[in-house]
Amino acid sequence: MVEENLTKIKKRVFVVMETLKEFDSDTTIYSMLNSLDDSINKIDSSVSSFVDILDKKDSVDFQENAIKSIEIIKKEVAQLKQLCDESIVQYLKDNIILEDWTTEIEKEIAEEEEEQDI
């Protein structure tokens, strides 16, 4: 189950990376792509370690090792999410899509006008 979830994440990240490659001449995007790749590799390694721990259920320190491993994976996934939310998405909004406060107001006005038409 854990490995299947990781595979789903990898597929999503792959699509993001392929899309961002169109902008990889931008050094910031290139750096973000490397960070994304590093994050996925860390998570992959941690999941592999976790699976190894699960194979040793009879070990005296199984519970302690499993909990530590889960905490490491949670931390790495949170870091990946933070990278995506705070760096990549924000950079795309600010520099590629050029989305700012006026974009939000435009959307709100359009929604209000659409509601009035209904």
C-alpha cells in the first residue's frame, strides 16, 4: 500500500516536472526541478527503508523503528508539499501566470456577474 501511494505521488510529480521543463531555461525553475527530484528520491529511499522495517516484524525494536521511519516519511512529504505550495506554485503565479491581487478581484467580479445573470 505504501509503495502504491508513492508511485501515485511519483506519477504526479513526473507530470509536473515534464510541464516545468518547458521553462527550465529559467534558472529558478531549473533549481526547483532539481529540488523536486531530490525530494522524491529522499521519500523513495525512506519508503524503501520502511518496507525493509516491515519485513522485520519480529525484531525487538520493530515498533520503535517503524515509528521513526513513519515520522521521517511524514517530514519529507511535508517538505515536498511545502516546496510545491510555497515555491513552485507561488513562483508560477508570480512569474509565469502573472497572477496577483488584480487577478483575484477579476475572478470575484466575474463570479458575481455570472451569479446575477442566473
